[in-house]
Amino acid sequence: MAPTITVFERSPDRGRGHARDMRVRWAFEEVGEPYEVRLVSFDEMKQPEHLALHPFGQIPTYEEGDLALFESGAIVLHIAGRHAGLLPDDADARTRAITWMFAALSTVEPPIVERSMATIVERDKPWYEGRLPMLDVRVRDRLGQLSTHLGDADWLDGGFSAGDLLMVTVLRRLGRSGLLEQHPNLVAYVARGEARPAFQRAFAAQLAIFTGGPSSM
Amino acid sequence: MAPTITVFERSPDRGRGHARDMRVRWAFEEVGEPYEVRLVSFDEMKQPEHLALHPFGQIPTYEEGDLALFESGAIVLHIAGRHAGLLPDDADARTRAITWMFAALSTVEPPIVERSMATIVERDKPWYEGRLPMLDVRVRDRLGQLSTHLGDADWLDGGFSAGDLLMVTVLRRLGRSGLLEQHPNLVAYVARGEARPAFQRAFAAQLAIFTGGPSSM
């Protein structure tokens, strides 16, 4: 039986693919593994049944027989470990790809989420305008370092990996901030990720939940 | 030859073990793998030689023959994968332990770091007092959920794992904020981690760098 993931019944991003199930859907599509989806409402996410799957009351979760997981990074790593396509065969290259998974989630994502949370939650606070440049600098620093590392390569370390998959989803969260656009190589990197057929199938599937249209699954 | 890690020549936390090399040292000590340490100054961290090892100009890095890694989470996972002691043998339990590694770094650490950064960088800003309760709430929410999950268990999922190792180091960053103390089971959990001989050896080794005393390595 196919693994089941949970996703927002009604995504706050209106189907732009910023919810963290997008990463897991994309990973499934890259390796060609079918999956089932269960919708959860914001109320259901705080109920004991969901908290038993996800102690922090979020999505996505992953269920497969007796195994229950949470954390998009851990789920993507689990999928990548069971199928070819998301991690190199060579042991050192594989370890480096996993390093980029952690870098995406631990080093690049936090300042991006901090900035985007401030634009949502603190927009009407008296300090909003004064703080935003400081938040921008933290994001700019990371993007500058990432851009330097990427250079004119297609992907972060050799071929496309789960590290790129996570990094592209993290960078996409910058949305219309204009910050990514200062680094044409990062814009092209994100576009390269979005152009992958697996990304497009995953994107269509999560959008279909929001629009109520047919899912591509 | 033993792997070499980089650590702060002069740690900003004055040897309280909050720098991210502590996690890697603790992992080495848990599995009994010897390691070498190379000190880097803040200036050296921004130089091309170090950036070639760590694109974001931080510590720790890990070098072992031709393999170079960064990101404390990735390094701990690499060590845990090569030795017994940090991940269960059972495949499902192993995957769940890795889930807790990601949970520590992606879900619990960001609000803790955001709060602690604000207390350092924004303490003299006019908005500091007004924002702090909001930052506290984010941390409190995570701690409450974690405390509920832990209950009266010793560790997050069965025996001690790399997930606990990372979570304890993340919770220790709360320092004297008083937030952890609202959950006696989390206080006991951190104390349980700190009481492990491997933690104590790692702590003494990083403190010795700061005090200039003899290293326990």
C-alpha cells in the first residue's frame, strides 16, 4: 500500500506550493513512488489524533504501515534512501548531498522564514519598517554566499539531489520579496528546479487541492 | 587518520558549549571516535580557504581524507551512520531517530535562536521590550509540545539517539531565559543528557579551548 501524507485542507498560500508537503510530493514524483493524501483542517491539526503523528501539530506527516514520520526533511531523506534518483550512489557524494539538505533547512531557511513571518505577523507594528532592513540583510548574506558557491553550476554539488530539491523549495519562499532577483544564477537555479517534470506534477497536485480541480495523482 | 573539525578560536559563548562544534564533539565521544581540532578566528572564517570548506563561513567543518562536510546536523548524522551508539539498528526506529534530528534543528531551534539573537542584537532597540513576549510565545509553544511528547520518558523515542543529542544542545541554548524551567520534564531531560560521560568529555574539551587549560582529548 502506498504511503499516506497529510496536507493542508486549505493551504494559507493559496496553492503557490510553499507549504511543506510540496517537498515531499516532489520527492515522491522524482523517484516515481505513488502516494496517498489525507487533508487536515487547522482544527484537526491540533487534535490528539494528529498530534500523535506530529508532536508539533503541523503538516506533512508520513504513514506507511507501522512507520509514522514527520518533518519534511526527514521524510524526503527517507524517500531518497529507498529509491534511486535523489541521492548519488558514491558514498562521499551522498553524504555531501545530505549536507545540503541540512544547509537548506538549518542555515538558509530560518532567515527566510523569519523575514516572511515578519511581513505577515508584524506588518502593522510600529517597528516593522525599522526592522525589515535588518531581516533583509540576514537573507541577503545567505543568498550571496549561496550564489558564490553555486557559480555557474546547474546544481549545488554535481547532479540534482535531495539537497537541491529542498534548497529550491526554500528559495521559492522568497516569493515577490525581490531578494532572489539580485542573484541571476539563483533565479536560474530555482527555474531549473521548477522546470523538472516531477516538480510540475507535484505542483499541479497541491494546487488542485486548493482550486478543487482534478488532482494529477 | 582521525577526522579534523574546525572550532572557534575564541568562542562567543565563553565556553558554555553553545557553539555548534559541541554537537559534533559529543557525537565523537558517544561513539568513541578520536578527532582532531583546528582553531579558526572570525577573520579566517571569512577567507577563501575556509569558505571552500563551509560556503556560509561558519563552524564546524569536518574533513576526513577527501571528504569535506559542513552543517553540524549532517556531520552528526555522518558519524552516527559509521558507528554504533547514536542510531538504533531497527530500520523504522532509525528513521524516527533521524526525524528527531530534523525536528531539533528545523522546528525547535529556529524560534530559540531567533529569541536569543534578539536579546543580543536588538536589546537596545526601542521595540525590544514590545517584541520579546511574542518571541517568548513561539518558544513556549514548541517547549509545551515537546514536553507533552516526552512525558515521563527518558528520551524522545526509545533509547538515547542522535535526535536526543541534537535536541539537548538546542534546549541548552535557552540558557538563563527561564523558559525551560516551566517544564520540569525538559529540565530533567537536558540534565540527563549533560550527565552522560560523553557529554562531559566533549564539554571539557571545548571549554579547555576557551580557558587555555589542558584539553581532555
